[in-house]
Amino acid sequence: MLAVCPRQHLKLAMSMLVFLPWAETHEQLAVGAYTLVPYKRGEKPGGEQQPEIDLILSPYLASGRPVSAALLIRVGNHGLLDDLSDDERSELFSFGELLAFAGLACREYFGHFDYVNRDTFSMIIQSFTASSGGVAVQARRRDGSTLNYIKRDQYKVPKPEHVTHNGPVKIAADLLESLLKARDMDSWHLFHEAIFSYSRGNTDSDAVTEQAETVMMVGAFERLLDCRHGNENELAQRFSSEWKAARSVVPETCERIPERDRSRTIREGWIRDFFRYRNHLSHGRRASAVPQIWTLEEHLLLGAYAFPLLVKQMLAASDLYKLSDNDQIDIDVFEKLACCRIFERLEEHDGRDSWPWTKIRGEERWDRAVENAIKKAEVDLGVGRDAAEA
């Protein structure tokens, strides 16, 4: 029996398979107590278990056909199809949240590749026995839950339309490792709860309104920064303190910042504007009652971009993560991104459309690469001169 249902409803000895039907990976990756295993229909992971795994994944459809590739998870020393205890399953769901976040942290915007959302990383823990031919599906209700039995040939799960990524997903393994180590910190509950809220604000599902996403996203920043009082000044101060940019934009040069707000950094002005927007929406309004510097769509994009970088910076401050050069560039370029008209199309000389977001980030990476090359050349020349003089 293929079953997505609680243990207490199963009377027979059972097995389990843990998988992400909409995510694909080409290489095996061990992270903590978990191993991410590539799945390819009819080929991987191979061995005697392949037909059974193919059967379990057959109801999960992409373009009307069973998914041809997916991501499996092996727990500790267990086999892929071993039964798991309730505690192991609970730990798995926690790991699934961190895995999804490590995928979202690699997300790219305004391009055809490497865009993912939270639902790309939907994780299934599926219980089954070999003696039956259907699926028991448990659904939540406001007054409890209900359990429905569906025949195997009638059970179909199409890939959600808002999950558009094709090909292998990127996962920030170093970030995922750091998060697993951070579970020993006293402040871990802040990270865990903030990541949960952030992820729920980044599903792209039409079932979640942008207004609800705003509430969850700002709540994620507040929870991560331990802001308990719903206070704008507290959030702005803590965000500005934790955001370690090596370069900033002078507010007077940012055309979209009103003169009244130019006494603050761009990043402080942004988090304040986002907080005020959230406050209006959380009181039942569908739009802000006062003029905002950034639109709702701009706030959600900037928040989605900034939050993983803030997590990295806070982990780095606890010596649990080392910021890469690209991390620092992404941190430093945030204020430039906040100052541009993010969704304004640009026409390139060859007639193609581009976006300020990709143009600004591309130029910043190029400039930084040139700077580093010059510095390296200067060092090499200096070493050469010293050697010649000696």
C-alpha cells in the first residue's frame, strides 16, 4: 500500500520512502545525518529497489507523465525504504525546512534558470506495504482531520503550476551544514521559526496572497532579530546593526528616497517602509493607507533576497558560517538594488530586454573581479621587485 498517512492508521509492517518529487539533483550529497540521493526513473538509485521506488513515485506527474527525476533522502544508516520512527520523521520535517531554505538561498531572479520557490522543495514521507494497492490520504479539517482511501490507479499528484523549475536544483550545502550546527545554539528557536515563516512567504502559490506573504516575511525578520514588541525602531536598529555592508549608497544619490528620509541609510529606510506596509495589511487593509517608497512587489522581492543574506551574516557572527566573496558582494549591492526601479524593463543594444536587477549585480561582480585582479597584480609585482632587490 502506498500511504501518506499517520502511523496509527497502518496495521501491517511497513516501509517508507522520503522524496522531493519536484526537485532534482544529479549528485549525491551527504549533509549531517542525511544523504540526498539522485532519482532517475528506471536507472537511479538502481538495484533491487528501483522498481518499487519507480512505483511509489509514479503518481507524481510532470506534464501528465510520472516524474522522470526527483530527489530522495536517506536517513542515517537506514536504507532508502526502511521504516522510520516517529522521532526520525519529526526530525526529517525539520531538516526539510532547512533544506528548502538552503535551496531558496541560491535562488536567482529575472532569469530563465535557477529560480525556485518553497514548493519546489515539497517533501513527502510516504508509508507503504506490499500487500495492498491504494493510498490513504489524511487531510486537515478545522475540526480535526479526515482519512480518505484512493485506489492506486486513481491517485494522481500533478506538479503545481507555480513550480516551474526544471533541471537540477542548487543547494547551499555550506549554509545547510551551518544551520544544522546552529541547532545547538540557545537562539536556535529564533532561526528555526524565522526560516519557517520566510519559507511560507515564498511559495508563489495563488493560495497565498501577497498581503499574507508580506505579513509572514516581515514576521520572519522580526523573529530572527528577536524583536518581540512589534516596534519599528527596534526592528530598524537591529537590522541595520546586523547588516554588515562594506559599501553603501549615499541617500542623497538615490532618486526614489524622499528628502525627509535621507537622514537614514537606504537599508534602514527600506526595513522601516516594509514594516509600515505590513502593519497596514495586518489590520485587514488590502493596501497601505499612506504613500510607500517601495511597492508591495518590490518589498517582497527585496525581502526574499535580503533574508537569507541576513541569516548568513548572523551565523558568521557566531563563527558558524564563513561569508564567501559572492555573499559579500550580494550584501554590498543591496542598497543599489533598492534604489533602482526593479521591474522596469531595459532595452539592450541588440534589442533584447533586460532588467536593472541583473544589470546592477552583473556590473558589481565585474567591478569587484577587476579590483581583485588589480590588487593581485600589485602584490605579484611587489613580490617581484623585492626579490630583484634582494
